[in-house]
Amino acid sequence: MPHVSSPSDVVGGIAVVADGPRESAEDRWGWIELFAAIQLLSGALLFIPGVQPYRMYIRALPYVASLGALVFVMRRSSGEPLPASCRWLLASFALLTASLLHADTHLKAGLAQLIFQFSIGAPMFWAAQSVRSPKRLARLLWVIFAASLGNAALGVLQAYYPNVFLPPEFSALARSLNPTVLADLSYVGSNGQRIIRPPGLSDMPGGAAVGGLTTVVLGVAYVSHEGHRTLVRMLGAGAVAVGMTALYLTQIRALTVMAAVGLLVFAAVRLRQGQMLRGGGIAAGGATLVAVSFMWASAIGGNAIEDRFSTLMETGLFDTYQQNRGLFLDYTLRELLFQFPLGAGLGRWGMMGLYFKDPSMWYAPPIHVEIQITGWLLDGGALMWLCYGGALASACRLAFMSAVKSSALSLGYLSAVVLAFQLAIVGLCFAGPVFNTQLGVLFWTVTGALSGAIASLKRSGPDETDG
């Protein structure tokens, strides 16, 4: 990015050029920053001894906050047209509502699934009204990054000092379903110690992987921006290393791979923006951090880490996927698609089906789901692939067009960061039900926030961005 002589502000370490309106009341800290913190830090409540009986309410808090924000914002209208992603999301919600009429729908679980999906997609409808400038968007990304870094750093500490940093109680629900869950999700470290896959700020083994993914993908922004001081870049590189190390220690290969993909996407967009040296530097620096983090994680986890990830190199990424998660994709395309072309009824998979199961629906038993593609098919059939897929494609297109065409330099840079984050999450749809988790909430939060930042600049002057 060329040097710009116009005034700028530094928000969360990201230099934001003053190419939009100066700070107003709408640019001050507010609900959306708190909301992002709730999404990533509310799991800390699970570290309080004796809270397991209230676990469902704590886990529901981030989603309730999302719905509450939607209800509040609906009280006032911005008068702006809905982005394409919103229209596709509304179509998917309409399809989910229609699925309630399916003969095999478990009514209570189906209603819960419908509300659950509303809460995940809701930020796309309200976040834009909270973020009205690139400066506010940069601050939101910084909050997400900082909270995620705390989660990932805790995960690394849990591997070093499990007796100090692990939660006092693990999920009672998970242990009731599988009494050996802790043993199954642990391994022997380099010193012969038993390492539970770091839960981070959660009570589920491997939970630190979400913080690790987000830290890596967003952290690259603090390493590569030419407006940063050397100390900020060094701290950013350290944060990326911590995030990547946490990912290795959780042994969740899908999130680890998508974190690396996020780095490559960001580098590619920077090349597309004409930043040849910076794009190449991001790719080379990212590869170095990935390697250094692997050595750090191996020093803690020993052969278990090396064996877990060496197959990616020996077998190849696509062959490894085909031998693992690819089996579920094949099953979905070859069998379930023809069995349930219009959906299988709501409430037959996921946590809503578990929490609100109806024993009287014995003729429509629960269906095991491992990847998001399968979940969408069961909820709304092939049409759900079209509707939700259209929403995701529109969201990524919004970020890409802003990154390569925006006349606002700071917005173009932030859009590249958002796009890398978006594509990392979209890729996980083939590895797990990611849009039934808080990563889905964060996806729509940053997309809605980007939409609001774009709209604010369009009002202040002509821009080439098209949502």
C-alpha cells in the first residue's frame, strides 16, 4: 500500500486512513464490541466450580445476545436496502420455517433449531447499523483478535500447566454421552505427560482451536500493515505463532489447514491489490510462522503432534480429507441427497435435537451429522444448499469487491482481512457444522460490520464497491 499523507488514526494497531467521516458518536465503543467479547469470552464462566448444571444457559448466552441485538435494532430502520447476503439468508430462514411442516420434524427441537439459526445469522441484519466507518470496523476486528489471542494463549498454557489452567469441570453432557471422552481426546506429550487437547475458554477438549484459527487469520493484519511500528509487528508475529501452536496442540487438522489457507488468501488479495512485495512477504512470513509453531508444538506434544500432521505431507491434503471427512461428503451426495432431496425435517441432528428430543418420534430417529453440508441438506434439502450457499457467496463477494475496488485505502485493507477470515470459515463447512457454532456468528458479524462500513463511505462520497 503506498504512503498516504492524509491524516490517520491507529485503531487496535491498524492504521485507518481518515478517508471517511471523522469520529462521531457512532464511532465510540458500544454494543458491538461488547457483543464480540461475549462471543469469545463467555466461556470463562464455565471455569467457575459448580456451574455445570447451568451449562446450557451459559452456552446459550452468545446466541441470546445476538437475537436481543436484532430485536433492538429492528425498532429503528436505517432506510438502506438490504445487502444480497441478507436476502439469501431470509430465503434460507423461510425454507427452515417451511420445514417445520415436514411430517418428520421434531416440533420442539425444530423450533429450537429455527431460533438457533436466526441467532447465528442475525448479526448480518443489525451489525451494519453499529459499524458506520472503517475505524469502527478496525476496532471490532481488534476486539475479536485480542479475545481470540487470550483464548489461544490459555490453550498453550493448558498444555504446559494443566493442573493450573484446565477448567475444574469438563462438560457433564459430553461425559454422559461418552464416559471416555477425555481419554479419547488426549495424548502423551514429549515428557510423557498426558495432554488433554486444550479447551481454551471452554469445557470441551480442543476448544482452543477456534481462538487459534481466528488469531492466526486476523493476526496477519498486525504483521503486514506498513503503518505499524516494529514492536506492533513483532507482537503480531508472536500472536500468530501462539495461535498456530494452539491449533497444533488441539490436533484439529481442519482448523489448522484453514488457518494456513486464510494466510494464503490474504497474501493473494494483497497481490491482487498490487502489493507484490507485501503479498510475497506475507506468504513467506506466514510459512515461516507455521513451521516455527510446529516445532514449538512438537516440543510440547512430542511424537503425537508430529504423527498427527505428518500424514498431511505424506498422504496429501486431498487424500487425507477423502479418507476422513470426505467419507461424510460422499455419503451425503451419494445417499442422503436422494433419500432427503427436500429435507428430513427439523430437529433431527445437532444439539437442538439432543436437548429437545421427542421420544414419540421413534419413526424419525436422529441422524448423525459431521459436516455442515449434511446439516443443510437435512434441514432444507438441496434448496438449502442454494439459499445458504448464495448467502455465503454474496458475503465473500462483498468483501472481495471492496478489497480490490474500494477507493478508500483503509477499507480495502480491512476488507482483505475480512475476506481471509470468511473463506477460512466457509472452507470448514466441509469439515464440521461450523454454522451451528459461534464461528458462524462471527462470520455474519464481521460481514455485517463490513457492509456498514461500505455503506458509510458510499454516503460520504462515490465508491466503486458493489455489495
